[in-house]
Amino acid sequence: MKKEILRLKREKNAVILAHHYQSLAVKEVADFVGDSLELSKIASKVDESRILLCGVHFMAETAKILAPQKRVFLPNKEAGCPMADMVTAERLAEMKIQYPEAVVVTYVNSSAEVKAISDICCTSSNAVKIVNSIDAKQILFVPDQNLGQYVQSLCPDKEIVLWRGFCPTHHRVTAQEVDARMAEFSGAVLFAHPECRPEVLSRADFIGSTAQIITACEESGAMEIVIGTEQGVVDTLRLKHPEKTFHLLDEAMVCKNMKKTTLEDIYYTLSEDRGEIFVDETVSKNAYGAIHRMMERS
Ligand code: 13P
Ligand code: SF4
């Protein structure tokens, strides 16, 4: 299957981009593996005429918005992001009327329609920088309440109005569970993603995006690290750094949607052109503005 995928990839002039949460088998056939910001940047620069985005729907949609002249594919069309579905353009439009002075900062984990009526996007790796770059006091932060609260803790001069969305994979972990897990591995440090609850983040030794967590693990002198994000990051770390010990904060931190993509999906996407992503032209143009403003500042 891997050999066939590599052959088809060349034949179809395709590039495979995979998020860190994908399975090891998928990451093995990918040309680039990264966090959501890195994948967006790569998608906007690649030479190939086709992009296979192995991740969830908003990632492929973002790639299509950034590279509208390319054919972009999501190998498994069922792979969505439940947090992105927690905000619709209709509900955001209503909220904007309630907060007319607020600048709308939208996490990339959102639909193109929501991005299209936002002022600027952010990812978990640049959210603090983006909010600090805004020349307004009130920010409407959409849709992740935990990332929004984390940004608020580092930007005390801003007044951040939170949307009540969350990531089911990260939000499920409670402070008691963290305390129990850390007690199991006394001496270990905790590196966590800002989609975790504030009481989890307050116990963390490092907070960052998936790529930032991987880099921090590589640069840290710590030999035993508990990882507070999705299981795919632990897979990568164990493979790249067998000299260190990595534990998943909670064995249930597995994103079902990220794990939907299989090698078979990639094969059929390449051979049968399945799962192509299309975005309405006007929506795409407006969403591009919000994404591009983020890219310029990060
Ligand atoms: P990153 O921006 O860290 O890649 O995170 C994306 C995501 O979906 C986290 O749940
Ligand atoms: Fe969405 Fe959470 Fe899965 Fe990331 S881990 S894709 S935020 S459900």
C-alpha cells in the first residue's frame, strides 16, 4: 500500500501533508508533518498541483483557501472537528451585534464561513502574539474557551469575551486526573496544549501547540515527560526519542476524527480523486483576509 501511494503521488503530482495527530502509518507516507500553522504555511507554498491534507476538514479547507488554484483533498470526508462545529456564522453574526466594539479573533479550528466574518485568525501557536498585536481592548475569541482563557491570562490588558466551545479530546481531562497521573510518575514534568482546561494548564511546566510541545521535549533536559495533548504526539516523540520516556496525560486523549484517515483512504483519494474540497468563492476571499492577516503577523 505504501509503495502504491508513493507511486501514485508522483504520477498525480501530489504532496501529502499530515497533522501530528495522524497515525504513524499516515505520517510515514507524508511529505510534511506539522501543526496547523505549519501545514497552512506549507500548503500556501508547495509546487505540486494536488494537496492531500491528512487531518480534519477545517485544515483541508484552510489549505484550499490559501491555495485556490490547487486541487485539495481530505482523504476521509468524515473527519471533522467537533469544536469547529460549535460555532456557526449565523450565531457569530448575532454575537457581533452584541459586541460591536470587539475585534473577532477566530481560532483556525472553525469553518470557512465563520472565518469569513472574522477580523483575524489565530492558531494555538500564535494566539497570544495575534491578540497582543490588536489595537483594541475588547476581543471576541471564537470558539475555544480554554485557549481564550489562556490568552487572557497572558494578555491582562485585553478584555476577552469567550465563546463556550471546547475540544472534547482536551477538555475531558480534569485537575484531579492530572494530579493522579503526575503522582504515578513523580519526577516527570507536564507539557500541555492550550486546549486543556485552565486548571490543567496551571499545573503544566510548558504550554504550547503540538509542534511547540515536540520542540520543547527535544530541547528540555527532562527525561520523563507527561504529554497533555492528543496521542499522536506521544507516538512521534517515542519514535524520535527512545532515550526519553513519554506518557500520555490521559489514555483517552485520542481524537477519533484525526484517527479516521487510513492508508486506504489516501490510496483511493489518489487513484480516484475522492474527497476534493471546494469553498464558495466569496466565502473563500473573505476567509483568506482573516487567515492572511494572521500569517503576516506570525
Ligand atoms: P495545533 O495548532 O497545535 O496543531 O492544534 C490543532 C488541533 O486541532 C489541536 O487539537
Ligand atoms: Fe478538533 Fe480536538 Fe480533534 Fe483537534 S483534537 S481536531 S480540536 S476535536
